[in-house]
Amino acid sequence: MRHRPLAHLVALMLLAGLAACSASAAERPVPAPTLDAPKLTTPQGDRTAVFAGGCFWGMQAVFEHVRGVRHVWAGYTGGSAATANYADVSDGDTGHAESIKLRFDPSVVSYGQLLQVYFAVAHDPTELNRQGPDSGTQYRSEIFYANPMQQRVADAYIAQLTAAKVFAAPIVTRVAPLHTFYMGEAYHQNYVQLHPNNLYVAINDAPKLTQLKRTFPALYQETPTLVDVQLH
């Protein structure tokens, strides 16, 4: 996801039809999880979730449009603080994944519902160490659980989707404990909202927002929840 030379952008345009479909790899509708964290009936404070699945621009943009999500930050997870920067992570050997950290209200949206959006819209969970035109371990599909309940829900959901043969290819999503999330650079935050005419965004990310609105109308919010890039 480095800034692409012109030749690569032309290749992206030629692959537009394929890339635009990369978020909808499911062979059939992605069902809700049978095991989910309890949805609270009254507000009791926001909860944290961290997901990785390709370029963090598109991941952030999808969840900014989900009701109950209060904040979404783009950043890095899985490696050390010393290499938690875009230049190093782009080399693919830091252990980091481009990821998003979100804070959500569990009285509005459950952790399982977030996972449903993650698998159905945000990325293709059958691609190993790549998403669309981006390749490398930093683009892997990974769920970083913040507590044992999130781990149980994630593991059970992957097993459920696998048993139901929702995807034609095997799900390669990893489930790992969350250690530290490192905030990404300011210019990566809200990137899709700030650069809607960017070629990469138009081909790879805009179709995900259309799919989110069509597939999950009850969860979709038209006005995105943007983060303050001055926080970091």
C-alpha cells in the first residue's frame, strides 16, 4: 500500500473488477454468530476490538459507518514499538499487521456483530498474507482478542463459518491475544473520507461501503464516526 508508481496504478485499473469484489468472497450470506458476547441492555462503557485484514484505510472506513462504533484508529499490531511505523511495516518483516482499533458501545452493537461485518464486508478471510493488490504478512487476516470472551466468540465463529461452507476456500484468519496497538501516522487516519477520489480507494474501498449499506442496513450509519488526527 505504498504510494504506487503510475505503472502499478494502471495495473490496478485493469484489475478493478477483481479487486472491487475482494470484500465479498462468501459463497453464501454470512450468518450471525451463534455464540456472541452478551449485548448489554444499558450503556456500561465502551469496549475495545482490534482487527487486521489488509490495508487499514478500508478497514477503518467500513467500521466508521457501523452504528455503535465510537472511534476507529488505524495502526499496527503484532510487532515491537521500534518498528511501529509505516516505512518499516511496509517491508513485511516486522511482525506487525496493518490493523484497526475500535471502541464500541456493546449496548448498541455486539462483538459478534462486528465480526460478522469483518468477515462479510471488511476483507476476504480466505486470502493468506494479502488482500486484493496488496501482499505481505502486514496484510494478513487476524483477530486480536482483548479478553477470553472475545477469543471464544472468534474461534467459535470461524468454526461455524467453516462448517457451513460459507466460503469456498478455507478461512485463514488467525486469532491471537492483543498485546499492544500502536497508533498509525496522522495522514493514514480517515484516509478514505479525506481522499474519496484516490484511485486505490475508489477501486478497493468504496465498494465495501456500498456492500455494508446493502448487506447490513440496520447497522449502517450514513455519517461516519471520524477520529481526531491531532490525538497522535
